[in-house]
Amino acid sequence: MELLQNIIVLAIFLVALGYLVTKFIWKPAFLGGKSNSKACGEDDCGCH
């Protein structure tokens, strides 16, 4: 029973760690400056 609990805790930890890596490290590294250019299009619309 204790082994099963350890496996479940490890699985949940790995899923949470994977989520945090993709949320804060993986995607921002590949987005670069693209997120700002998509907000207003190609010309500066003065919306910010």
C-alpha cells in the first residue's frame, strides 16, 4: 500500500513539474517577441 502511494505522489509531482516547465520555461523561450506583434497586428494601432 505504501508503494502505491509513493508511485501516485511521484506521478502527480511529475505532472505538476511538467506543467510548470511548459508554462514558464518552454513556451516563453520559443515565443520571443512574437506575442507583442500579434496583439496589435502589423501597424501600431495606439491601443496601448
